[in-house]
Amino acid sequence: MTVTNENPSGAGQDDAARFTSPFDIEAPAGAEGWESLYPYYALLSEDRRARDDGKFWFFDGMHNPEPLYPFDTIMTENWWVAVSQMSTRVWPVPPALGIDHRIINGYLYVSPNAVTDPEEIARRAEVFGVRAGHYYGNWDEIYDKWEVKAKDCIERLKAIDFAPLPDMEPESSVFEHTGTYSSYRLLTSYGDLIHNLFEMGSYHFEMLNLGYGAYLTFREFCQQAFPGITDQTVASMVSGIDILLFRPDDEVRKLAKLAVELDLAEVITSHEDPHAALAAIGAHASGEQWLAAFEQAKEPWFWFSTGAGYTHSDRAWIDDLRLPFTAMRGYIEALTRGEDIRRPLDAILAERTRVTGEYRSYLPSDEDREAFDGLVEIARKVFPFVENHNFYVEHWHHSLFWSKVRQLGEVFVAHNFFDDHEDIFFLHRNEVYSALYDLIIGWATGTEARGVTYWRPEIARRRAIRETLSTWSPPPALGVPPEEITEPLTVMLWGITPESVQEWLGVGADGEGSGVLRGVAASPGKVTGRARVITDPEQIHEVEQGDILICRITAPSWAPVFSKLGAAVSDVGGIMAHTAIVSREYGLPAVVGTGFATITIKTGQLVEVDGNQGTVRILEEAEK
Amino acid sequence: MTSPHVLWIDDPAAPGSRLLGGKFGSLAEMTEAGFAVPPGFGITTTAYRHFLEAAGLADRARQVREQAATADLATVSALSAGFTAEIEAAPLPADLEEAVRGAYAELERRTGIEALPVAVRSSGESEDLAGASFAGQYDTYLWVRGADEVLTYLRKCWAGMFGTAVLTYRPDGGASVVTADHGICVGVQQMVDARSAGVMFTLDPVTGDRSKVVIEGCWGLGEGVVKGDITPTRYVVDKVTFEVVTRALSRQEVQYRFDPSTKAVGMVPVHPDRCDAPCLEDEHIDQLAQLAKRIERHRGAPQDIEWAISEAGDVHVLQVRPETVWSQRRPEAPILEKKSAVDHVLMRFSGGKLATKAGS
């Protein structure tokens, strides 16, 4: 089996309809040598120019808005295989192979591979029917088992522990005749950590493509029967009301309520700093009961990333309590005003029932209604997995994973390799294995390890390069756009459609300065406000009441600041992207997949977001 | 005030009464259901038949219709011209004239406006026939003031039953619609001095999609939209979520309104501030769509509705008719082939489409 979508004619025939060649992208001044941060196989190379130049590459700002830290490529490399193997080898998806990756100036570009030979598609379709049919036919049971596997994987991750090597091997190793020592355990624990990530990374995509496919089919039916129906309306017919992504926020609401009941409201609202608040609660008469509830809520619900969860810089609530405490103060204030802060679950469910029933009643025939019923049913069946996997994988597992990597970073600090545990992220995971072996050699021989003098200057060099790369704006697409986009993930998650490609081509050519950006209408409503451009998750705390959030992509855990926002706009993402889901839940207008919002819009500009039409308009410049 | 010749649309006996014809019968029903219909009365089908009998024209009417059913266009035109002139010249029975004058005076009293401007329009018995809306074939006279004028236009409406267009209206290719002895009611209703007005359908008239309300509106009276000489602004609204799916705005420089200089309805300039502005506020779009949905629900089938919004911002229902095209036809099915949901999904993964249109 080979990739069959090479596009030899694309480059020469129609230069107007292609994006910049990936080979024509130059390193920004000061970032020369950036390639040394990444593995050889992730880079463009002259040897593969013929193929790579004719392909369509789009920027994956969805999961990786910033230049990749070398260690963080573990996530992108995971799905490079884990997503791809499902389509190419496991199901196989008849017209789609995997999604290829290249790192360009530190940013991840991806390219879906398609199968175009009709005979090959037919051959694959036969196998696919049996295998995918088995999953759809036993979905709930398989999903139940999936949850067991995911939780077990997380339990084993929790058990992994890194400690500096002891000055003297403990007695137990000797008197219990273990035969292997702390050095071996350190090395194997690291192996366990990496394999644990790849294990969860594989579960991540076990059911995801099939889930998206079922949903897309339902969506297509709705678009056919009810032309112009919005994506958010289609999603609202199948979206769950008790999905895990809302649970952390629900826990915060409960804690707010408990605080009011225990007369702790003022203690919490009067402290901006969460740790000061916790200390004050501890000193309060009824503080103990609240703290017990707080500890219970944290595990696992505060393993909730402040980003997409894919990068180590997306800190979880558990190690940055500012977000949940900001939200809690808001809820406490609402409660003291006498408002009901519970999510209106019955009303949401009743609305879902009404909307679904009404569309059904407008179908032309009983046969169509039968098809609609079947497709709603299958879409609703797959949706709990589609919506909940995020919590298990990106939030709970990955946040825990990053905390374990930091613990390993401390080992390097203890052995004088690094100044800070965060430095570990400047090493690729395979370099960490080497550095660990270097460390062990030093410990074993009593010689100073090479790493003690090697890594500090190397990390400083890499840090400077990465900082330079982060000032570069990656174009949304490179290479030759495809005629058709069939890969379901490409459409659903990245919001990439033939229309968005055309839009990007247009903007690239002459659209600058028109002041209007187009994207996917992800959540309805129209709002005007001041733009707040956020390119680093840390900046999220700068958001003020009524701001229009302009970002590359949001994360569900930003939810607490969503209550301050007027609207949300993202560069990337489709209707099932985090920004879209959370905006709908919060009733905020949202436009996603605009391609250029963070580049085009500046903080302080007055912008109008039309979540019905999918447009963002710059109305006036920032006030001085 | 009610006599067999006059029936008020808010009379308990009015809703569904054959005496009011299709259009006015529907409006009586809407009035009863609490929709904002301008007040008025119908000069009944009984009154029409009474007039023809009293004037000795009943037999002639039957003959004209029968001859027209098989004649060529030139012959029909001549027949029409001759007979309509006879109707307009024929005397009105005194009891009938008195009833009409009395009802108009009562309408003046009810509205508190002397020489109240009214709309006078035909409401045919045949309008409810499936597939035969007689759209645009029946007459409407606007801004009619005073009982004398009402009587004049009443006769014109009656005569209109024998206009060339009506006598040759054969949507099904046959002549059965024309030869049948259908009566006519003439409705008299307070004019709404519309700021903007138009029509709306409780389905998408182009695709037959029943999940939409399509609103076409313009500045001024809705005549321009109905006649088609003003390009309306078009809104497509989702009937379930009330989101505005499409807005096709149209610049408008002239409008139909009462022109004080000619004392009649005619084309007058649109105020420059309004030319490029949408003729409906978002709030009105929402109100109209909600109204359309309620009317459709009340009537149990797709409808086509004429509406007007006064300068004060009140929404009025001027006319309600069953939709006649898609009640006969099926929209394109959203699926090509009947199969299980899983098979649809599998096919979609294989690059297939649910239907020919989707995604193309």
C-alpha cells in the first residue's frame, strides 16, 4: 500500500491556487539551526522534496499554537502514529490514510494522505465494513471497557515515581538480593513513563474517528434536509448534558455553594491569591469541612488543563489554582445576589428534545424520519466517547504525565544537570534517555557526568532559538491544496474544508486590510467589544469583562474566564473544537477557524463578532 | 349589524364560514385565534348571488363561464369586457346597499376614524381548492375611503370574477376550475399604513424545506412584493431555533404608499435614510417568524402569509392562505437509498454521499 495522492501536476499548472512552498519558508533571523531541536524524521529534507512540495500542509495551531518544545513532540509524534495507523492499517478507512507531520520553524504542519484508486478504496471498504461494523454494533460495551482501560492506565501512571539516585544504594537492594539497583529502576521508570503515554495515546484514537464519522453522517443528513441549518444546531441535537468536561466547573459551583453555607464566602472572595485563601479557610472554624470537600473535588476533577493538554505549558488547575478560584469567587458573588448557579440540566435536555422533535416533524416522509431516527441514535451513541475522551486523555492523563516529567526534571536538577526542572522540556524524549544514561554513568563511576557541563549552554541556546521562533507567525497553510477533503478529523477538528482553503488563499493574496475575517460560525449571536489577543495561556488572566477573546485555540478549562467574555474568536478549530463547545455552553457568540485572527487583530481594537454568519469585523483601532 | 349580506370577521359564526370565501374565512379564523388581524367585515357570497339574481345576471354568468372554458383568448377578452361592464352598471338591491353602508359606518365607529381608509378585496370560494390559489388573479383596492367608494369597488371586485385572467386560469390544464359556479365574498378591512410589509412562507418555497420561514419584505405597503415590481429583502429563518440563516438585502428607492398629492396609493420615494437600511429590525424578523410558526401550527399545514408592520412597530396579519405548491409535491429526499444508520455511516467513510446534493 502506498500513498496515492501525490500531486505532480499541482505545482506547475496553477501557481495562483497554491500556497507558499514549505521549502521556501526561511528561518527567522536568530533562529538558525532550529532543526537541531527536533528529530531528523520530522524535518523537511531535500531527499523527500518531490513529494513534500506537492502536498497540502496546514498549521496545527489547534493543538500546538506555539513552537514545539523538543520534549513536547512526544504528543505530536504519538498521534502522528496513533491517528494514522487507525485510518491506514487498523480499520482501514477506505479513502483515507494517515496524517503526515513536518516541523517547520518549530511549528507543526500536518497533511492528510488520501487513497484515490477506486479499486483500492473498494478493497479497503470491504474490510472496513466488518471491522467498523463490529465497533458500532458493540459501541457501549466497548466504551465501558475503554473507560476501564483508561483508568487503569492512569493508575499505573500515578504509580510511577522519580527520585534522585541515592548516595549509597539502600540496604534492601542488597539483603533482598534484587540484583538490579536504583539506576536500573530510574531507567525503566522512564521507559514506563514513555510507554504509558503511548498506551494512552493509542486509546485516544481507538474510537475517535468512528465517533466523528457517525456524527458527520448525521450532520450531512441535516444539511441535506434542512439547508442552512447551523453546525451548532446539529451538535445541540446530539450533545450530552452531563459530559465530563463540565464536571470540573460543576465541582467549583458546588464548592462555592458549600462556602456560602459554611459562612466562608467572604474568606474566599477577599483573597485574590488561592493559597492565601486556603490558609484563611484553614484558620476558620468550619474550614476543615470545606477543605475536605475541596480535596475530594480535586481528585480527579482538578486535573484539568488550562490549554489543549498537549503541551507542558498548559498547566492544570491542580498546579495553578487561580482559574478555579476566580470562577469560585464569581459563583459565590452570584449566590450572594440570590442567583441559581446550577446548570439548568432539565431545561437543556427539554430543549434538545424539542429541537430534535421539531426538525424530525419537518422531514418530507416517514422513510426520511426513519433514517433521521437511526442517525440521531448512532450519533448520540458515539457522542459520550467523543465528548468525554478529552477529560480522560488530555486533561487527567496528560496533566498527570507532565507532572511526572517535571518530577524527572527535578532528578536532573538534583544531579546538577539543570538549574530548573522545566529545562527538561528542551530535550527530545530520546535525548532524555541518553541524558539519563549519562547521569547513571556519573553516579556509577564517581566521575562527573558529561551532562553537568554539556546541557546548561545547550539549553540556553535552544531557549533563545525557541523564543525567536515564537515571534514568527506561521501561515495557516503551505503547499498545494487538495481538490477534496475526505478525512473526517481534518474537517471536524481543524475545520478545514474546501471553502476555508479558498478563504485562506484569498486572504493570502489580497485580503489584508479588508477588515473582515471569515471562519466557522460555531456559536450564535452578535457582539461588539474590545479585542484581547491571547497567544500564551498565561495571558488568560489579563482578560477583562466584555473582552472579545482572540486566540489561536482555547481550552475547556479557560471556562471560568468565559463568563467574562463578550465573544470568542480562534484561528483554528471546527464546530467540535473546545472553543465551540464551551462557547455554546456559555451562550457566547464564537467564530472559529478564522486562520488569521491573532495575526490580523490587535488587542484593544473594537471588533464585531457575528457567530451567526461566522464573520469578525474590525470596526476601529485601539483607543490610546 | 350582521345580515346574511354582511359578516364581521370577529363574529362567532365567521370562522370557517363559506360565506366569507377562502381569504376572509381564514382571516376570521385568525381573528378568533387572537392573531392581530385589522378589523373588518365581508360582503358575503350570499350578497354576491343576491346581486346577480336581482340584476338578472345569474344565467348570463353561467353562460359566460361555459363559453370561456373552450374559447380562444380573443373571444374570452370580448366576453369578459362585455359582461364586466354589465355588472358595473347593474343596480344594487336596496337592502344590500343599506347593509354595506351600515357596516362601513360601524367600522368607522369601531376605529374612531371618519372616512376610514380601507382595503377592499375579493375573497373567492374557490381559493381553498388544492392547486388553485388564483394567486394574483383576484382584485385588491387600497385606501378606499367612504361608503360610496366602497360600493364602487365592491362592484369592481364582483366584475373581477369575470376578468380575462380568471376566466383563463387553468393551472391543471383543464377548465373545471373556471366552469364551476364559485361565489365571491368582498372583504372590507381597515388599512394598515405600513412602514414595511411583505409576504412570508412557512416553508422554503424553493426547496420545500419545512424547517424554514422565508420572509420577503419591503419598505411601504406590501403590494410591491406581491406584484413583483419591487425586489424585496429576503430573510430565511430557521423555524426551530429562529436563527436568521440568510439575509439578502435589497436597496429600495421607491415604495407603495398613500400619496396625499394624488389621494391614492402609488409609488413614492423612500426616505434616503431608509434606502439602504434593512426594512426589518431583527426583533421584527423574530416576531414574524414566530407568528408564521404559530399560524402554521394553528392551521395544520404550510401557509403563505401577508403581513404589515405599522410605523408604531405593530405586526399585522393581512392574509393567510394554504401553500399550494409543496402540498402537491415532495422535496428532494435527504437520502438516496434506504439503509441502516450504520450502513449510511460506513458508506460515508467510503467517500459516498447520502444524497446527490450534499457536500457538492
